[in-house]
Amino acid sequence: MIIKYNINIIILIKYFILIMIILIFSSCTINNKHNKYYYFDGFNYSIKWKKFISYNKDILDIISNDKYVIIAKYNGLIQVIDINYGRKIWSKNFFYYIHHRLLNNLKLIKIFLINNNIYLFTNKAEIYAINVNYGMLIWHTTTVMPITSKLLLVNHLLIIYSNNILQAINENNGATKWITSFYSNTVSLHNIITPVAFFGIVVVFSSNGIISAVSLDQGNIIWQKYITICKKKLVTMISNQIEPIIINNTIYSIDVNNHLIALNLYSGKILWFVKTYIISNLLYYNNYIYCIDNQYNLLSINIFNGDVIWLQKKINLYNITIFLMYKNYLIISNSYEFIYIFNVSKNSLVYYIKIKNFNINKIFLSKKNNFLILFNNRIMNIVINFKY
């Protein structure tokens, strides 16, 4: 009887383990069916699919385009997921593929998805160009120094800025077209300044307060100057935290004091500046720049004269995790479960979505009205339909 009892216990344990495996597997699988739509004034949304991921310190970044979600780990492992159904398309470790072994001191530091190519950058100043559809390596080369900015692609040239060195690389074969060095009396290893381009000119904002305009064709410096607010005092103007934008012939950026400043593209002349402490990215719509100040107000600033048109205090803008523009709607989320939908043309909050019991890590637009939300080890695809 004792033996039979023990056998029954073992069978129960086996069934329990089997049930747990099924539950875990089902939680990690993808729900391909749309949930019912939730209707609100001005828009409706539905959850397309959810997927469990291992969102931990091993993951460098998660990016997407209108077809794929790309998960990149520091060790060089890339996983590509279908955006429509959440199925894994391919997975590969390109460090091992190139070097035929895993190197402990080799790490992935940045990943970008431009057109149909994934660009991987390592701490050893290496670049891997990969076709996103098939996971095929297109080319592999090195740069002068490891990248410290976002990647800029213009006129089939990859523009890379790294510690006062600007390098242009052919996107088709990885060949270097030109290299330009900027004089600097300071060294900033944490520099993440982003170059911007407009009509054949690349504008670089240096960490020592120098702005340089460089010819895209030859890499020669067109003009270079310090930015000053008054004649007697030299001010280091450009912040390396917020990406500048170019509209027509004007550069809009944030200085190290987090003030918005407008500069002429061709001369570097200061047109105006706003003494408001900005903490968010700059978004443009219909001749206004939208941003958030340190008092967590939503600001609308006229691009022609810097006038602050209105302030919005009706929504919780504390601990913002995403701030993006989709047509005339601002999509704003914070780390406290909320996603706000704000109509900038009507200056009104349309509605908000609450992701219950989850802290939002990241949210971004994947294609048209499809939004990917990262929260607590999960990716959720939400389809939002707006009325215009």
C-alpha cells in the first residue's frame, strides 16, 4: 500500500509539472485574435497580440518598422519578430557568425533600423549591416571610433559622429567616403550628440559649445562658430541629451541650460531663444513645437518667434516614457500605466488608455496606427483608430 501510495504521489507530481509547463507555454504564446474594440470619443482601439519576452539587463534595445520587431542583446544576439502576428522570423548571433567564437569583451552598444537594413555598432568600433528580411550579413567594417550618436542616413551615406569626429560611410558597401575632425579643448566620452542634415548640409553640435556645418558631398566645414547669448559671456549652448530638428532653414535645439533656441542653418545666427526649462523631445506640427517643461506642463511654441501659445496641465506628465506625434495627435505615456491621447489641433485630451497593473517601459509607433507597448517583460501590439 505504501508503494502504491508513493506511485500515486509521483503520478500527481508529474501531472502537476505537465500542467505548469502547459500554462507557461500558453502564457508565452501569441494571441492572434483581436480583442473586442474599445470605443471612445474620437478614437477606438483593440489589442492585436501580446507576447512574453525576457526584458532584462541583457537586452540592449527593442526597435521596429512596419513589418518587424527587432530585439537586440548586448552579446550580439538579434531576434526578429513578425509585427502582425508576433511570430519569430529569425534569430542569429552575428558576433559568433563573424568571429567564429564569442568574445567576452565584445559588446553591442547601439542598433538602428533604417529602410530594410539593421545596423549594429560594437564597443570595438565595428559596424554590421544586416538585411532585416533574411538575416543576411551585407557588409562588415570598422569606424575611427565607437559611435556616440544616433545614426543618420542621407543621400546613401551613413553619417556617424563620435567624439568630435564625423565620418561618412557608403550604405551599400561600407566604404568610407570622408572623415572630418573638429577641434575641441574638451573630451566628452559620454557624448551622444546627434547630427542633423538638410539640403546637403550636415550640422553637428559639439560638446564644447561649437556648432559646425559640414558639406555632405565633400565633408569640408562650411562654417563653425561658438553660440553666445550676450557679448561679455560665452555660453556653451548645445545639450547632448535632446535631438535637434531642422524646419525649413532653421535649427531648433536645446542648450545645456535646457532652453529652446532657434538658429539660422546657413550662418548659425541666433534668431530667438526661450528661457523655459525643457525636459522632453521636440515635436513639430503645423508651425508649432511641442515639448514638456520641468513643471510637467505641455507647451506649444511658435517656430517663428518663440512665443509660448498655451500650457496644458490636465494630464499627468510626470515620469514620461514616450512622447511622440502621430498626425495631429500627441501620444504620451508615463511609467504609471497610462497612455494619453491628446489632440493638438483642438487643444484637448481625447482620452487615455490604462494598462492595468503594469509599468510601461517603452511605447513606439510601428506602422500607421499600430503601437507597440513594452511593459513588465511583455510586448503588446495595440491598434488605435482615430477620427479626423
